[in-house]
Amino acid sequence: MTLTKQQDKATSDDDYTSEMSHLTIGVQIQELSKRLQNTTEELHQQVRDKHGALLQQATHAGRFDAALNTLTEDVQRVRATGHRLKSQVDTQYQLVENQTQVLGRLHEVSHLLRSAGTLLTLTAKLKNTKDVLRQAELHFELGQLIEDKELKDIEFIQEERAYVISSGQKIRNLTQMQLVTGLQERNQTQVVNALKIFMNFNTLEKSLDNLLTTFISDMEQSLKECFAGTDISVLNKADAMRSPTHVASNAAKTSSRGPGKAPQLTTTQNFRAKFWKSLHWLLYDELYESCTQIKLLKTALEQINQFGYTSESSEQSIPQRFWQRVQQLLRKSFDECSQHVNQTLQEGLSKLLTSARGLEQRLNNEFQFDNELFAPLEVGYVSKCAANMKACLAGVELPGNETVDNFIRVASTELSAALIDSRLSTAIASVFIVCGKELCTKLEAQIKLGADSKQVVDMPNLQQQQNTQLANVLYYYKDSVRRMLRDLQLQFEKTTGGASGSIARSLEQADLLIGTILQQIMESIVTTISIIILSMHREPGLNTDRLSTTGPSMYMKELLEFVSRSWSHHIELFDDKELTSKCGQELAKRCIELFIHNLCILRPLSGAGRQRLKQDCQHMEQALKPLCPNLAELGKPSRLLRAMSLLIVQSAQELVKQTVGSDSLVPSYIVLLLLFGHAGAELQSPHTTANWSNERLIEWLDGHTAEREKLELISGALQRYRDNARRKNIQQYDEIYPMMVDYFEQALKAIA
């Protein structure tokens, strides 16, 4: 509301001002005077209306002013009291502070005097003590006193301080020499005492670092001299004279040589001989000596820890720190060596690894080199080995036994050298496998395929002779590799890689190529044998009783002669007797299968004909002797052949007594096919019913190995006979038919 009034007033004032602007000055003065008079009257009226309130406010204002004056006086009195208290406290505080400073100075003086007295007392004891270990303990107590900056300014103890410092330096120098001597002489007690002394001087870690640095420096110098071609006798002499106490003098003496100085050698061969002899000594002897001392140092640290001494660094880290520095030094030396030294290292990596692995074994594998340390050198070594192996095959279009001998001799040397390391042996084995594949590929390119290379009816032609020669070279290579693996077996057993297995598996290519050459001949032999056996169906007189039962049939004579001739002229020429033996067994099984299939479908047969076929079964065994001298090795096919010699002469009643099922030696379909031979002409054989030739039936039997399929074929023939008999209204079936049906049903149940 007030805001509204103010706004209304402002609006009226604006209106008034606007009206006044149109009046004359005199009129404006009169108007203003009038308005001032009105305002004065309003003020007087308001004063009269609110006179009581104004009087009350005036009274309160007087009282407040009186109270404020009283409060001001009280504040002044409190401030004066505070100043008096501050003055009293400051005086007492200054007295206390002065006394405290005096006491502090007295305490400092007392402490200095006490420390000086302790220093003098301990120094006196130090002078009267002959035991070095006890002296070290006194130096441990004197250590803080000697380092005290305030005691350095006291003149009357300067002589004692100088004596303590000089004595400590002498003890440390002597102890350093004793530590080195103790390590070299394997004196553990001396080493332990030296470490205790260093602990009392609080310099154990520094002393150990200096010792490790000395070991590495000595080895670095030896590596430089070795890479420079220095003779081992010089290295031995230098090593004997080198000691940690003469590092500075040695550095001055050897600085003139410098790394990479060209060796004064007459030939590269002479340099390499000295180089490898020196490097072997460096790794196998000098580094072994250093590692042995480090092991003794570790044992000594363990012992002083048992006595209550402690070290900031774990004793386990000493060997690790040393070995890490050794490998860093070797890695650096290998990377920064001159080109001819690097080439020597790469080509002789096996010698380097022999020395390294020998050192590991000598140290009971407590120190082992990282595999990656020698990795940069492997490329050159593997390239050298690959070049040596490939050189045996270079320019040879038709490898022979001499080529194989050279290749195996080089490969055996390279593998024997590389077997010191599993990783390297695996790499060299891979190179050998590649070169072996190249050898086999060259032989494979010379293999002849085609009709001329398959013929078996005549003596081997030129192509077949060449194929046989190639197969024999492949076998010679395979046999040479196996002999090489046997010779290196002990070395292979010491490595963890699978190099031997990889090489052995790579021989599968040679087996495959030999098998390719043999397979085409074996296929021709099988084809010819199949034709000869199939000719038994044209054998005269088998259905008459006037046939002689002695001696083999004509087809069997031909088979005997062909198998003997083809095997001796074509197969026995192969040197891979293991593979030819397998082929002979497979061929014998195939012959038996073909013979039995043709024999069981042969009809009509007389009693004399059956006796002749029985004799043929026995002659078949003789025919297979060249293929498989021991037919018993064939297993079931051999037993089935002998069983057929009995089944062919048995009557139908005897045949149906054969067992059926998986336990039966003679398959059910064989027995059923034999029963067809005892039946009359009306009961036709399955292939006759299907209007197939004998040859087609044999092919069908070869392509359908399932017993059920063969029984279904026979079932069709039996069904056809039954339908014909019903159509012709035959009153009585063939006497064989019921027996066949019963046996057929038993066979079906057996395979159900």
C-alpha cells in the first residue's frame, strides 16, 4: 500500500510540475507558499496527534544514552585491568624464557661434553683392542659421534676423531681384501667376519655392490680381450693377477688396449680357434669361479642373518643381481661386437651353447641363461646350417645314394651340434625337414606315371626300372634318417623339444612317394589276378565226374605262375621290405577275397569238380607264399580260405549247419551262395536273376560290404524263385529251397 501511495504521490507531483510549468513566476511562488503553509499545518497536526508517543520515545532515548555511557566506562576499566595482567605475564614469561635458554645451552654443553667423553672412552678402547671384529663394533658405536657436526668444532678431540677416521678407513680396506681373499680361498668364516665388519660400518650394501661391479668389470675386460683374439694363456695370466684391490691400476694398464683392437692373427681360422678356446675358458672356468664365490657369499649372508644381523637387501637377491648383470653384459657384448666376431658367434653358436649348458650343469642349474640371450645369434647359425645342407642338393636333378649320404652326413653333424639346446635343435630340425622335402620333391618330379609304368605282363620296362630306382633312393634316404635318429637318440633324450618326432614324421612324404610307385603296379597285379581267377568259370570239366581231382586247375596254374613272376620281377626289386610286406599282405587278402567270391558262385559243379576246387584252395595257399610267407599273419582271411576247402565239398545239409552271426568265421552270404550251387537250374543265382555277369557280381560284392545288402540281393533271388514256382504251379519246391529259407531267416535275425 505504501508503494502505491508513493507511486500516486509521484504521479501527482508530476502532474503538479506539469501544471506549474505553464504559470508565471509570481503565481508559482504564491502557489508554493500556499503548499508550504499546508505542509506546516499538517506537521503541527501530526505532532499534536502523536505527542504522547513522541514524549515516550524521547524518554527512552535519554535512558539508552545513559546506559551507553556507563558501558563505555566499564569497558575502559576492563581494558586497563587487561593491560596490567599482560604486563605481569610478559615479565614472568621473559624470566622463564631466559632461564630455558640458559638450561638449553647447559644441556647442549652437557651433551657435547658427554659425547666427547664417550668418544674419548671408545677411542681409548679402540686403541687397546686388537680384534678387528671388536674394533668394527666400536666403530659402529663411534659412527654417529664422528658424524656429529658440533663435535667437529671441539679442538681437544680432533686428534681422536682423526685417529678414528683413519682407523676405520684402514679396517675397511683390510676387510675388503679379506673378503676377496676369503671368497677366492673358499674360507666361509673369513667371509662371514668380513660381512659383519661391513655391517658395523653400515657399508654392507655398498661393499656388495662394489664387489659385484668388480666381478662384472673383470668379466667385461676378459670378454674384450677374448673378442680381440687374445690367447688363453694370456687371459689366464691376466685373470690370476686381477683382483678387486687393483681395479684402478688394471684399468690404467688396460685402457691403452681398448675394445675392438684388431687381433694380430695370421688367418681367420687361427683367430676362430683362439676365440672359441678363450670364450670357453671364460664361460666354463672364469664365470664358474665367480658364480661359486657368489654362492659362498649368499651362504655367508644367510649365516650372519641367523646371528641376528640383518641386511636391507635379501640374500636371495645377490645371486639374482649378479646373474642379471652377467646376462646384461653378455647381451651388450654380443650386440656391440665387431662384425667378424658376430659372424663367428653366429656360425659357432652350438659351441657357445655347449659352454653355456656345461656351465649350467657344473653349477647344478642354480644359474641358467635366458633363452632369449642367444636368440639374436640363432638366425645366422640356422642360415649357415641351411646353406650347408642345401649345398648337398644344389645342382642335383636326380639325387642318388651318394647325394643322400652327403646330405645325411652334413645334417647329422649339424643336428649333433645343435642338440645341446632344445630351441636350436628344433630350428635345425625344421631346416632338415625343409631340405628333406626338397630332396623328395626332386625325386617325385622323376617318377613316371601312365600305362607303361603299370604293365606287369612282361619284364619291367625302362620307366619301371627308373621308378624302382627312385623308390630305392627314397627308401635309402628314409633308412639313413632313421639310422641317424638312432645314433643321436641319447642326445635327443637330453633335450625337451620334439625335434626327433618332427623329423620322423617328415618321412611320411617318402613313404607316400614309394607307395605311389608301388600302388600303380599293385593295381595292375590285382586287375590281372582278378581276370585269372574269373576264368575259373570257363574251366572245363568242373560239372562232370570224369574230371581228374589231382593237380591244380588251368586257371590256378596260370595264377601260380603270374603271382610268382610278377612279384619277383616287379616287387622284390624294391628295397623297402617293410612296405612291400604290407603290400603283399594286402594283395594276399584281396586274392583270397576274389577267389572265395568266384568260388561260391561257381555252378554247376560235380563231385569231382568240387574235389578239384578243394585242391585249388590248397594250391591258392602255395600261390600266396611269395606275397606272404606266413599266411597265418593274415588272420581271418587265411582261416576263411582253409574253411572254404572244406565247405566246397560239403553237402547242403552240412552247409546249413554253419553258425550265423558275428562269431561265425564264414559269412552267411557265402554259405547261401554255396547253397545255390547245390540247387537245380530253376533256383537261379542272384546275379543270374538280375541278368548280371559274373564279373559284375564280383564288382558289386566289392562295392557293398554290408552283410544286410548282400542278404537282400540273395532275398531277391529266393523271392523270384518262389514267384516263378507259384506262377508255373509247381507242386514241390527244390529240396534246397526250404533249407536256404531257414538259413536265410537265421542270418537276418543274427544281424537284426
